[in-house]
Amino acid sequence: MSMAQWPTFARMRGDQCRDWLRRSDLLDATEKAGRRLTEWQLRRAIAHLPRPAVKRYGHLHYTLDHLEAAVSVARRLAT
């Protein structure tokens, strides 16, 4: 079996086709937007949105609404 055929961790987890985000994905997106939020700041940024009901492998399934809220706060704090 060549190295090209070995499965990656992302493929083993099934990450290539997921339509939801983890909390770490939200934090990484805020860093790309200009300022990485702390856990407390992230919780405050998404507090007005409903908490995700689905949890898989220990991860809540955050939506694009959560991502947009977190990124907007990060951009506001970066300026």
C-alpha cells in the first residue's frame, strides 16, 4: 500500500462531507478575521443564538449563523 492510499485522519473522521462546525472551527475563523477570541468571548458572541441540539463525538454542531456572529465580534474587536 503506497502512502497515497493511506487514509488521512480527516477522512477517517468523515470530515470532508460534514456540514456543521466545531467550536475549534469557530475559534480558528475568528483568528483569520483579525483577532482570536477567548472561550468566554466566543460564548458571549453566540449567546443570542440557540444552542445546537445535536452532539456527535463530543462536538456540538454549530451552524453558519454561529460562525457569522463570532467573526463579526472578532472583526469589531480587531479594529
